[in-house]
Amino acid sequence: MPSPSLDGVAIVTGAGGGIGAAVARSLAAAGTSLVLADRDRSALEAVAASLPPSVTVITGVGDVGDPTHHAALVTAAEDLGGVTVSVQNAGVALTGLSWEVPLEQWELQVRTNYWGVVHGVRAALPPMVRRGLGHVLAVASGAGLVATPGLAPYVSSKHAVVGLMESVRHELARAAPGVRASVVCPGNIATPINANSLAVADAAGAADVAACEGSAGDGSTAAVARQIDETVRRGVDSGAEPQTVADAIVEAVSTGRFWVLPQPEVALGALDRVQRIVDGRPPADLLI
Ligand SMILES: NC(=O)c1ccc[n+]([C@@H]2O[C@H](COP(=O)([O-])OP(=O)(O)OC[C@H]3O[C@@H](n4cnc5c(N)ncnc54)[C@H](O)[C@@H]3O)[C@@H](O)[C@H]2O)c1
């Protein structure tokens, strides 16, 4: 079966920093032409400017929740010779108790993390299927395989992405076996995702929201929300380097691997979850 070589054309969303910027650098080093996208123009342009001048790079500023943004990215990649790899990576994460998180923050996370991938996959697959060659990858999360408290919108959007990509993989195996799908499930990675997400949401921290007069919380749950928020932040701050994920993505493009779990503890967490389902035991709270 042919494999989409790394010297083709890749779309990377969320390329303005963190994991997406590391993926862009790794693909550039492998000789891939790039269509890089982000909602943050200055961050995106800084990443593009840092890449070797020998690499062809086009940038596209937009919101992954908007399908016309993805159509424009695919058109740009087709003009460069045809999209071979699509890395749907943009995402946001906001903490809070599920009944207290403002509805706008629920919707922002589902729109970005889930609908962003749906739109990206739906835009990239038609030309790939037509040519019988290509690879769509979605950056979900370990939170797509297990559930933590205080991240219900994030967890549910990432579970949805894992299910989506499994379905897509089965469909491609039947309808276009030369086109591959992968789902990437990192554990904690040291990026500014928390601060970036709060900035996008134009929001204060979750604990502040819970304590806020007039919010759905009555203040009595603020300590729980704050403690979870701190634990989540500590985890991200002490996480692995974004390059760990970029290396795993480049390897997945080379091998066609579906499950991309750069950190072994994520697979162990998923295994424990399934064992608890089999045994009829309740799920583990991974933040304790
Ligand atoms: N950092 C972690 O611990 C971790 C763990 C597992 C999975 N992930 C996932 O990895 C992906 C990348 O996250 P990161 O940690 O590099 O975060 P990050 O905040 O450093 O990078 C995310 C990028 O996406 C962009 N973005 C956000 N919303 C957007 C939108 N609506 N449209 C276009 N661009 C948008 C941001 O501007 C930012 O440049 C996300 O999907 C995240 O859920 C992160």
C-alpha cells in the first residue's frame, strides 16, 4: 500500500505555538511543504518566520470552528501540489465543574476541539480519497481515553474526536485503503494551553467563575474547582516537551500507525479504565 511521503504537503492547525509549532518544525525538517493555520496571526507568523527558508510555507489565519477556513487551507495545499497530510491540532481547555462552566465555554471547547476536527477532516479527505493517498491525523488527548474531573467539556470533546477518528479509519479501510487516519492522545505536555484558552474565552480562571456572584455556582464549590484547576495547571506545566508529540506524529505519518500515544502512561490509564469496566468497578479519579 502506498504511504503519503513526508515530502508532500501538510496542513497543520493550531500551528502558532505549543504542539502545533513543534509539528510544523519537525515536518519542515523532513522536507514537507506546509500550510500552517492558527487564529493568532502574530504567533503564526512568528512560527512561519522561524522555519528554514528552503521550506515552502503558506499561512492561513482563521477559526477552526468555521468550515470555510478549512476549505481555504485545502485549496492552498492543493495549489502547492496536493494535500497529503492534515494534522488537526488546534484546541482549547478550560477547567470548571460541569454544572458551573458557563455555556459559552462549553460551546467554545466543543466548537474548537470537536467541530474543528470534523470540519478539517471533511475538507481534507475528498482530494485524498480521489487520489487514493493521504493521511488525516487528529490531536485528541489522553482525556479522550479516560475522564478527569473539572474538564467535562474538554473530556467529552476529546472522547468524541477519538470515536470520530476510529469511524473514519474504518470507512477509509473500506472505501480508500491508501488513505490513513490517526488519533493522537498525548498526556500532559508543557505548553501555554491554559493561559491561551482563558484568553480565547476572555474568561477568568474556573475557580473565580465558580466563586463569582450570580454564576451557577453558589461559592461552596469554589474550593473544589480551584483545587482541580491548580492540579490541572501543575500537570501541564510539568508535562513532556511538545517535541515528544511532534516526533510521534512524524513517526505515525511514516508508519501509518492509528493510535498515537506518545506517553506510555496514557495507554496504562486506558487499560485500567477498560479493566474497571470488565470488573464492574467505578472509574479512577486520575487527579487524586
Ligand atoms: N498541552 C497538553 O497537556 C495537551 C495534552 C493533550 C492534548 N493536547 C491537545 O494538543 C492540541 C494543541 O494544544 P497545545 O497544548 O499545543 O496548546 P497551545 O495553546 O499551546 O496551542 C494551541 C494553538 O491552537 C490555536 N487555537 C485555539 N483555538 C483555535 C481556533 N478556534 N481556531 C484556530 N486556532 C486555534 C491557539 O491560538 C494556539 O496557537 C490541542 O488540541 C490540545 O487539546 C494538549
